[in-house]
Amino acid sequence: YGQALVCHGSYLYTVGGTTGYEYTCDIHRFDLRRGVWEVVYICSGKDESEPHGRYRHELAFDGKMIYVLGGGTSTESYGFSEIPAFDLKTNSWRILSTHGDTEETMVPAPRRCHGSVQYTDEKSGVTSVVISGGYNGDWVFSDVWRLDLGTLQWTRLRECILPCPVYFHSAALTPEGRMYIFGGIVKMNNKVQRTNAVHSAWLTIPKLSEICWQALNYYYPNLKDSSPDKLLHMGIPLKFVDPHMSTLDPSQAEREPNKFARCLLKRLFGSIRK
């Protein structure tokens, strides 16, 4: 348990984890098409770049390499100044040195049980990973950090601090760039307790429509109880009424207008027909 996963193509890669007694950083992958497990790499000590065994770490992926971020054992937590990375093309490990954006900022403190999300900038194509919270055995963190996978530079997001120190939480990112944190174990007034709280923060500059929709929900909290028909009649954009509409391919309207119209009507009025 405590392994980390990343999906690439038709494969689901699993890295590291523990049996409860031993810790590894072995890599296996599951072929989603054939339903078969395959061994990718077993750490045996033959290469000095092989990372220490660990659990409760996080992964980042840029399409070529899998980056292992933090993690540890029951008694130790690993840092972020040097991070292990596995090259899928050469099937080998390497150790990458990272740096902070200033001498004062440096890099995140060693930790495990933190949260992680990643996103790719549409204009620059640069992939960034954001870690939040975590635990080192003595201290519970509330800080948030961003790592640029292109330059390997860490930046502390000083204006984006978690409401309270937390670890063992889950993190997810919307396509629009809003990070959500759920649950975990929090430390308040020197007491540790489980939580079911949900918190969010924008990691990218949101579109004006997203800002307006957020404002509407804030000033009109009962809006969420309105029916889809009423929301559409009010002029609310379709993508906020039915998020699934975003999966429709707009170019299909030109190629196959009749098919696109049927699909659109089915999603809009399917529930009414029942």
C-alpha cells in the first residue's frame, strides 16, 4: 500500500509502496487492454541512481519521465532538492537536482502524505506540479509549492496557504485550473483529527465566465437548486448547466450536423422524455 499511480497511453504505472515491513520503489504497469501485469523495473541496487524505497509519495509525469516527489517510511521522509526520475524510453533511473526561485525560498521541506496535482500551460507547453500539505513525522504542513518540470525550479505559493495544516488528504484539479483539497488529517490547537472539509484555490488565471459563475453562486446560494430548464431560461451558459456538454466535439456540427443535433437534444431533453 502507499504506492503512487500514473496513467500513460493504455498502461497504468504503479511506483513504490510498502508491504508494511519492506519499502520499494519498484515499477510495474498494468496493460488496460489485455488486463495483464508487467514488470518495468525492480530496484536491486545495481544502479546508484535507484531511489530509496518509499510510500505515500506523489508522482508527476511529462510524457517522457515519471518524477517521484517526496514520500518516505514510517520513520523517515524524503526531500525535494534531489528527485528521482524514471525515463520510460531508456528504462532507467536518474537523479535530478532542483532549485528555488530565490535563495530564501529554496525547496519544500521533506514530507510524505502530501497532495499533488499537475497541469500544462496552454501557451508555453510547460508542465507544472503543485504539492500541498504533508507530514514529516513531527510537523504537519500547510504550505503549497509549484515545481516547473522544464526548469526544475520550485516556487512557494505564498498567497495560497491551506486553511490549516493537513496530511493524508486528496487533491484534484479541474480542467479550468481550480485545485480542490478534500479530507485528510488536520492539526488544530495541537490536536490531530480527521476532516471531511473541501477547500479550493485557483492555480491558473480563470476565465471571466468562471469568475462570473463563481460570483453568481456566492451571491445566489439557492441557484444550485434550480432546474436545468430554469437555468437555461435565465441565460446561464450551457456548460455550467450540463458539464457533460463539454465532451461534445464542436467540429462535429460541421461534419455531421444531424448527428450532432441528435446528440445535443438527447443530452438536453433525455431526462424530460422519461
